[in-house]
Amino acid sequence: MSFGASLLLILIITSCNTNKNSITSKNVNVKMELSNKEKVVALLNSFNTGDQTPISYINPDKYIQHNLAVGDGLAGFGEVIQNAPPQGFKANVIRAFQDGDYVIAHTEYDFFGPKAAFDVFRFENGLIVEHWDNLTEVTPPNPSGRTQFDGATDITDKEKTTANKNVVETLMNEVFLNGKMDNLATLINPTKYIQHNSGVADGLDGLGDALKYFAENDMVMKYTKVHKILGEGNFVLTMCEGNFGKAPGDFVAYYDLFRLENGQIVEHWDVIQGIPVQSEWKNKNGKF
């Protein structure tokens, strides 16, 4: 039996089994010992290992799905697994961090082809109950030779989490939502800004060149609403909606990951994904 078929079987059994006493003491101990972040990494890594234990980290009675191409609940997840290609799926978690009940993973996938993605999971009582994500194709290195995945990974400055989230919130509100550039060089380190966007070079000059290209080619990169700002230490993720591409631009979700040092943004990764029309959604939960 393939891993996909086995995993689907486990999903069905998990969702149908209402006998709470059937959970072994071993599984209870694992759940108690692992942090939520460790559970997410284990779940994603199970694509590679075939380990079915991490499925038990998902609440079988409440799993709210915001990937609009996937049905709600464990049944929707099981349908994706059932339709996996013969080689299955692969996942390489590059970064993972936690903000309260939320765990954020920056992952390199082989998911119907190479993908760069951010996944966000929400926990209740130690179990995953909600999932958001943003995926895009893997692209060649950007003009500075950087990829969608490389760069710093260590979580530091945990005591500065709130302050760093406030810096990013100011950036989103002043620069991205209202176009105010007065404090840009204060919010972003002008001499050390490492860029991982596929089409943009390092530094504020690289950002300026990209904005100039957009203006000259009647293209837009517009943020209209910030939905979530999540962070741990030096890493902060924003989840936003807006428009991107040839004016007036397609309706998209922007996921931006920032790394901060000494109160300034010094590194940036992002994933931009189109949001389909509602008639094409496979669940009713919305992208955000």
C-alpha cells in the first residue's frame, strides 16, 4: 500500500473514531511532550517519512481549511492525498516559528511540482484546528543571486517579539497601505536589506528599481488589507490581500516574511498567490 493510500486510511479512521479511550498512552505522551511547532514540523515531514503518527495532531472533528483548492476538514485533506502523483509529495521545512496558538512554517515543497510556501496552523488544546497557506512556483535566483529559501534561519531576540511586530505593523500601515515613504529608511536598514523576492535585487535601490519598473509598465502592487501579523523573535510574517500585476491587477494574497535586527528590517521573503473567484472555492472559509 502506498503512503498516500495509507494516510487516507488513517484520516478516515481518525475522523470516524469517536472512542476517546482508544488513544494509547504512548500517543498521549507524545502529544504532551512535543511543542506545537514540533508537531507542525513532524506533520509536514511525514510527507517524506510516511510516518502516520502526526495525523493525530489534527483535530478530527474540527479542521478549518483556508486553502481554497482543498475541501474542508480531514476529508478534504484526504482527497488531496488520494490524488497525489505516484512519487507522492515532499516537504522541506526551512523555517518554523510560533506565536501563541499559531505556528508558521516556511517550506520548500514538491507538491504537484516545486513550490515555495508559507503554512500557518492554529492550535486548540494541543491539536491543529485551522490552516492557511500561500504557495507559488519555485523560480530561478533573483538579480542578487538569492533564492526563495536561503538566508538566516535561527530564531533570536525572543524578548523583542512585540517590538519587532510593531515595526512591521508600522511598515504595513505607513508604506504598503498608505504609500508614505518618510520612514522607509528607518524601518528598513538601508545598508543591509537582503531580498529574496524572485524579481527584486538587494537593498532599497533594488526595491526602488522594482517600483519604477511597475510604474513604467502599468503594473500594480497594491496592499488593501492586513489580516494577520505573526512573529517570534526576529521573524515576523504578515498575511495581506491586495492586487498585483497588470493594472488594475489580479486579486491576490500577499504573505511577507521579515527578519529584523536592532529594530530594523534586514531580510525579506514573500509568496504571492492569486485568489480564485468564489465559484471555484472548494470550501466556504475564505482565504483569510
